[in-house]
Amino acid sequence: MRGVGRRNFLRATVVGAGATAFAGGLWQSAFAGPAQPGAGPYGPLGSVDANGLRLPQGFSSRVVARSMKKVADTGYVWHAAPDGGACFPDGDGWIYVSNSEVPLVGGASAVRFAADGTITGAYRTLNMTQINCAGGATPWGTWLSCEEYDYGCVYETDPYGKNAAKKRPALGRFKHEAAACDPVRKAVYLTEDRSDGCFYRFLPQVWGDLSAGELQVLVGSGPGKVGWEKVPQPERWITPTRDQVAGAMRFTGGEGCYYSEDVCYFTTKGDNRVWSYDAVNEVLGIAYDDDLVANGAATLKGVDNITGTSGGDLYIAEDGDDMQINLITPDGVVAPFVQVDGHPDSEITGPAFSPDGSRLYFSSQRGASGVILGTGGVTYEVSGPFRA
């Protein structure tokens, strides 16, 4: 995944707080409120293409994989219910990793691409886990696959398919959704998909080794200055992790998580918000809230997985609504980028850019059928003139 440049940092409002400086001293140039609908940098969406996508002019799509069908000429059968994903460099090419959000077999798979985009392989990277939802890439080149149930765990997997996956219970046993790594503070941020869930960070004893460390939970009363406290029993508990610390801040359904240059963005589906955590000043802000849209109708609802580009744009996938990926520009404009047609009972999952930023991958988890354990899941690639 590519980072958001500091000079293009998405300006985010701290609702109800004073003018606390954000990372990089950019608070002074922040716009007056959370992002608002407007004209996107690529123009309006066009008509539906041959793959069922609506895209701006100049962009094209292809289907990379379909659930329970072989990936290209690889002989590998793609998993059901594709969910969170990420891209990793692989010589002149790259790899896209995707979770499977199904019970009992769960796990994750990968597709390998050559420099010209040709699919050269596909394979399994994690087996026999439960409801693997989202996750996150690490700076040392592994994929954190998160189990989404109340005693779920994080598994560290090898996207290159060479090393066995490792269970990482020190990151807590709870209903994991997504993860994002902060190499400056040597922390892994974690979201929890519950209506009364929390936002966590894990501080490993040794950076790059997730076998031991301290799990902490965000404490505070709302947007503004916040702090962290240790979770006493992150692995084996009678009292769930979210209830072990008084003052732990609650979030209504934690979803995607994305870090770049001192800021961690995460989404909550219950209130359709994109949050921004300024890790330098420990200040929590709101970058988008559909209830705070002042100009026109909200185009982004059902907020879910999130990623970003080096140009400063955030891309947020929708769970349901009208099946779009919306982008938020550094100037605070929200606009649709892609829409999946004819999948009313699905959700968009796993947005991730190729290492050079020229291709965007994502899935329609249940496809046109809307059946999570069926053959409906579709994984797409979009190519075009993405801005740097």
C-alpha cells in the first residue's frame, strides 16, 4: 500500500475540541468541517462496462478471480467470500492477498502478477481459520489476517507462500476487523467490529516480532485529546477485552484501518464515519460523517475497508448502499470512483493498490447472488490514470 504524503495530509476536523495542532502542523490549513460531497478529480462515473462496473472516463476493468472457480490458468480455485486484501511487491511484479470470510475453513489466498499484469500463479497462504475479515500489511512484508468473532485471533501470514502462518494471540482475542502498522511508534492499530467495540494498539517487545508485547485500548470521551491504557488480559479472559478498562472509548462497528505518516484512519459502519487519529499529538478527529454533510446528499454510506494513495486520496469501500468505492481528496471532497452494478446484497471489500499505484484491486464479496458461501464472489482490477 502507498502512503499519504505529509504535504497532502487529509485535513480532518476535531469536532468539539480546540485548535490542537495535527501532525505536521497542518491544522492551520484544515477545512472548516468533515469532508463534503463534490466533483471528484476523475469526473463522473460512466455507463456500466462489460464487467458490471461504472468507472470514470479513461479507466478500465478486468475480473481477476471468481469464487469457487479456477484463477486464470493456474488451476487454483479462488475462495468464497473474498474480504480484506493488500498488495506486495514481487520482483518486477506484485502479489494481491485476499481473506476468506467464511467459518471453519476461512483463511487467505494470493494471486501473483508479472510486470505486465499477467497472472502467473495463485495459491493458499492460510488454512482452517474462522471468518477471516480484514487485516493489514506489515512493513516487513507479511499479511495480518484477522478473525472476526468474539474470541478471534490475528494470524501473520507470508504473502509469498514460503513460510507457514503464525498465530499471534498477543494481539488480543476479540472480534478483529482490520490492522495497520505504525513504524514510528512501533505499534499495530486494531479495530473491533462490534456495536460497542474499541480501538486498540499493540506494542511488540521487538518491532517485527508480534509474538509478545502489550495490548492497549484507546481511552477518551470523544473527538479531541485521547490516551491509551493497558488491557490486563488480552489473551485468556472472562471479561472481554473491550470491558477490561474503565473509560475505554466505544465505536459503533469498527471496520477498515489505514496508517500513513503519523495518522491512522479507521472507519465505523454504525455511524458512517471516517476517523483520523493523530499519533503525534494523540488527538482523535472526524474526517467524514454522513450526518455532517451540508452540501447535497451523502454519496458515501456503509463505510467499510479503507486504503490510500501517495497523492493523498483515501479510498473507502461501501458495505451495501449503492456498492461504490468513494474517494476523499486532500481538499475534503467526497466523490464516487467506482460502482458495482447488479450486486444489491453484496459488499465491496479488500481495496488495495499495486505497488506502483497504477492498479486498484477489490472484491464484491457475495456478487450478484448475495450468498456468502456460494460462487458469487468476484475480485476485480481497475487500471487507469490514477494521480500520483
